[in-house]
Amino acid sequence: MGIKKFETRNYLGEKLGRRGLVFDEKDMKKALIEHNYFHLFSGIESLLLESYEPKRYEDVKLRDFFNIYNFDKEMTSIVLGHLNYIEERLKASISYHFCKRYCYNVNNTMQYTNKNNFMNPANGDKNSNTYCPYHDNYPFVNAQNKAIYHGFSKFILTAPFFLSNLIDNNDNIDIRYYRDEKYNPPDGVAVYRSKNQIYDRNVAVPFWVAIETLTFGELLRVMHYLKNDVMEDVMRDFRLKLSKREVFLNMMDFFLCLRNSCAHNSLVSNFSTSSKYRVNSLLVATFKLNPRNAGHQYSVLRLYDVVKMLSYFVDVSDLKEPIKNIKVANIASMGTIKGEKINGRLFERMGCEDYAKWDELTDGVEYVL
């Protein structure tokens, strides 16, 4: 295929015209100024092309691209809102239940930086403080959990100078509000060291403040390292028993993938998980998922399947209207036959060609884990 060379906006517009796209010159000029060609055209063209060799459109207008593009943006906004809500709930639940057990007084404020309060998935020594009861059969250690399983020594909360980095790298954490002469850090926790290499043993930042600085990926690692006493309480907040720990963490894998995709402005309608992310078989059975690679281990999910899992935690009925609207818009613009064909392509790319199933999902389907 080769590396594509730079093309001017005029050339790009002319190229689309040669391919049969119908547009007003002023509208095309405005579109190319305001939008990334790759997102607006390259990412959507496969849905609208009549032929690929050569690329050719038939009765397709610029507004058809915008209809799908704006639909995608609306879907992204809604999905990202749901994922942010789950992330917020996780941070609140984890910090609360962890502090309840380990940070129960001022002197224990920084116990969330003590590695002995977490479990190391690779540690099978029952006499060790970081013993993990799942170490022998930890899920997906050769796939998405490989770095987590082998990387306990790189855990952000217990890494050297975590407290120093937390304060120095976050302007909203003002050290003046987190210094207490009565605070005396116990062994094993982080101690603040200034940029001048001076230690201040009277500084402590509560976990419920620190956890807000973590990314979803870092939060997922925290969950893997939580001991069962805390994890059980967290999962209870999400209507799950500790016995479903593996399933819960696997669902979070796919929420992380979807969140990253949305946050980087990728087309959510073209979302799919990386093949390195394996899928728990109970998830496949419970949510009737349709992994693309269904060999020795399930992998690769599309938007439809991840929204199914999302619906276990949040109400996804707000996706119903944009899905209905794009269906109607495509038919209104391109006619029933062509519009339905494009809708089929779009919904299939999203993971389920059948509009009725999308409609059913957004009406509310109850899944039991």
C-alpha cells in the first residue's frame, strides 16, 4: 500500500469529486478546514463506497458522510459519559473500602503505598504478606494480564517516591493542606521528599485524593492487586460476588479499551478490541457475545458486545435515539434500498447488523452473572 504523501485540501476535494461524491464546493472547503480527512472520509468511506477498485460512490452526498460522522460523535459522547461514571464509582468504592481497612486513622493515611496491603499475583508463598490465592491459575497471564502478573514491583502506588511525584506533578494537590505535625508515618509507606531532596515526614495525602489522579489503566491494576477483603466489598457495590472476580476484571479490560478509543477520537462505530485481549468464557455465555476469533481463546469484541457488558452497570437507553436517528437519516437521504444497505453495513461494523437487536438492547436487557 505504501506511505501516503501529503495532499492539499483542493486535491482532496477534487479526488472525492472524481470518485463520484456529490457536494457543494463551499461545503467541501469548510469540511476539509474543520475536520480531519482521515476521520471524516477515510474512516467512513468503506460504508458508502459502491466499488473499491476503483473507489467509486453512487448517489452519495457529503451530508451522508456527516450524518454518520455526527452519529459517531454522539455515540462516543454518550458511551464516554457512561465509562466516566463507572470510573468515578470505582474510585469512590476502592478508596472507601481500602481506607476502611487500612487507612483508618491519621497515622495510617499512607497505607495505600505499603505493598504489604496488596497481593502480588505471582506470589504463591502463603507466609508472605503479598500472597495471592489465585497465583497458580491467574487468568490471561500470557495475554492482557502479563504485565500485571509479572509487574508488581512496578506498581504505581508502591513505587519509590510516589507521594513526592503525586504532590509535585499535580497542581491541585497543595502540600500546605496535607501537612500535619501530629502525623508520623509508619514503616513501609511513602514519605514526601522535596525537589531539594529534603524529607518531610509530616505530609500525607489521603487515598481518596490520590486515586483521582490515576488513569483507568492504573485503576485496573489497583483492582488486580487488591486483597480479597477489599475486593469483595468493592464488587458488592457493583452487585457481584467475589467468586466473579475474574469476570469483573475482564469486563473492566474492555471498558478500558473502549474508553481509550473514545478518548483518542477514534470512530466508536469502528471500535474493536485488540486480539491480545482475551475474553472470559462465562462472559461469552452470559452476554451472548460474538468474539471474532473464537478459537482456543476468545478475543476481539466489537462495540455491540461491550455495550452489552456496559448495560450490566448503567442504563444504556440513551443510545436508542441516535441509533434510530441514523437509521432514519440514511434512508431519508439515500432512499430505502440504499439506505437500508448502508445501515446494515454500519450496524454490522458496530458488531450487530440487526437493528432490532440494538433496539432490544437499548430497551433494557437483564443479564445475570
